[in-house]
Amino acid sequence: MTSLHYMAGVAVGEQAPIPEGMETWILEAKSYAVFESDLATLGQAFDEIFGSWLPQSDFQQAEGPLLERYGEDFDPQTHPVLRIYVPIKPKA
């Protein structure tokens, strides 16, 4: 069974104070395939990424977090655009 750990976050500097109840998570540098979607088609985007693009590409999913990035201009009503980051490595 696959488990899912969902976390919301914000980038901070190394010396930034972390509020009580929150934790730090340092991400290693990796290669990512980046896809753009909006909220209305997010499920379709994941289906396309993992059902079509990834199997037909020269890459496979690498270990590491799959990220959704919501930019500063994100607004679910007026600008529902986000980016999906999938860690990748060349197919063996």
C-alpha cells in the first residue's frame, strides 16, 4: 500500500526562525519535470503525467517529494494556475 504525506510549506532562509508547531524540511537538489495546470484540470494533469508522459518519456520517477507549487499570484477564482514538480531520473 502506498502512503501519502501531504505538507504545505513556504521557502525560508537557513537562519529563519521557525514558528512553534512547524518543522523544517530540507530538499535535496534534484532534476524535476515541471508541468503547469489549473485547479479545474488538476486530476487530468496527474493522469496525463503518470499515464502518458512519464511512460513515453526517457525518464522514470525518482525518489523524492512530488511538489505542487502555488505562486504568489495564485488565486482560486482569478488565477488558479499551479506547477507540478515530479522528481525524475533517466530510465535504467
